[in-house]
Amino acid sequence: MEHIELAGVHSGDSACVIPPISIPAKHIDTITEYTKRIAIELGVVGLMNIQYAIANDTVYILEANPRASRTVPLVSKVCNISMAHIATQIMLGKTMAELDLRHRTIPHFGVKEAVFPFNMFPEVDPLLGPEMRSTGEVLGLADSFGLSFFKAQEATQQALPEKGGVLITVAAPDQGGITEAVRQFKDLGFKIWATEGTRGTLAKQGLDTQRINKLHEGRPHIVDAIKNGKIQLVVNTPSGKLSQHDDSYIRKAAIQHKIPYITTVAAALAAARGIAARKTAEQTVKSLQEYHADIR
């Protein structure tokens, strides 16, 4: 499974997609080879969980655990492979050849999304990091990544909006990366609200946005706009401890008023793709068995 958030976010809190959507084939081959070599060297019989990171065109191993992970049921459901049953058979002495295990093409996409309890803890800042904070997981299945991501968000009861206003206020290191997401949101017909620093960066890229005040800049400000129903989606990456002003109130206000919020650039891009897919895709319902029938 490919994590949507970058390394540094706990794997239990990161959205994931299977099959991967942006990992080059050469890196997939490397990951496959590394996994095989590690399993043989460690003498693993059964399931094993390995986390990889890719940086500067190089594959790195973060950790290898000779055990099942919480994603096993999700991978089993998406790929129609009963991984726990197969692992048990192997531990009891059967060989992989006897179980007819082989590579198959998965024509659909499954997105795992974490469920968080922040609505029950209004004073907690809902930032993602190395400490796991989620209390559950959901799965979205569809024939495209975008639609499966949209479905997953819907299942967390944080459904992405199809119209309205999007607040963009991101830390300086993220301002360059957020441009493509903003462009997609504008193409989808959303009104873009941006704080001064972010707005200036977007203007240099030819993206016109509506300026909005932060809390310390006077009224009307971000919280007013959220309360008044002008904002349907919040994209806010943390400014960090070195910032003069705390921006956690933005994320807390979104939770309080049940507005979907995003705290990473990668998730913002995925959200834009999800909304685009939802607005253009034919609305059909498929059973799990129908998805599995297309696997070859």
C-alpha cells in the first residue's frame, strides 16, 4: 500500500492506496526484491510487515516486522486474498506453490483512511505526526483512485464538499507545493480564501484568491467565515513552534463546526482529485464480489 501522507506521519494515521498510484515500476521491483531477501534472511514463515520510504530516487527501509499488520484485512478485501488463512496454512507446512500464489492485476483501487476522535476532544490540536492518534479505519473502493479517496472520506463522516469555499492557509515550506491543489480546486468551481502569506505566493503563480484575516489581524476573520458558512473545506498545514502566532484555532474551529479539514499538501491534492472524480464519474454501485471478479 502506498501512503498518501509523507514519511513522518504514523502509518496508522496516514491514508493509503492499493495498488500504488505514483511509485515508479523500478522502485516496485526494488521493494519486491528487498522484501523477498529480508523474509528469507530472517526465516519468516507467515506474514511480515515492512515499511519503506523513497527519497532522492532511493528506496530506504524504515522497519521490518515479522508479524501481521492492521492493514492485512484491508489488503485481503481489496485483492481478494485471504492473507490470514494463507499464512496459517504456510505455518502448518504447506508451500506457496501448493497454494497457487502468483501476481495478479488489481483493476480497481482501495483507499484506507484513518478515523480520528478529535470531535470528542475539542481542545486537542488535530495534527498528524509520528504518534498514532487514530481510533479506527475505513475503506473506500472504486474504479479510480479519486473516487475511492472520496468514498473513504465519506465513510469517516468527513465528506468532501462538491461546491462552496476552500480556505488555504499553509506554512511557508508548503506554499510552493500547494499551488497545484489550489489550481484544481479553482477549476472545480470553488471560491478560494487565502491568508496573506499564502495569497501572495499563489498570486505569483497567477492564482487569484480572496484574502481572509487570521484571528490576530482583526474581524471578519477565519473563524467568522467558518461560523457563517462561507468555508466548506479547510486546508491548513502547521506553521510550527517557531511561528509568532498559534494557528491551531483554525483546525479546532473546523472540528467544532464539522468542516472537513486537511493538514498536509499531499492530502489536499488527493482531495481535489477525489472531488473531481465524484463530480464526473457515473454513479454506480458494485458489490465486493463484482470487484473481485475483475481481478486477473
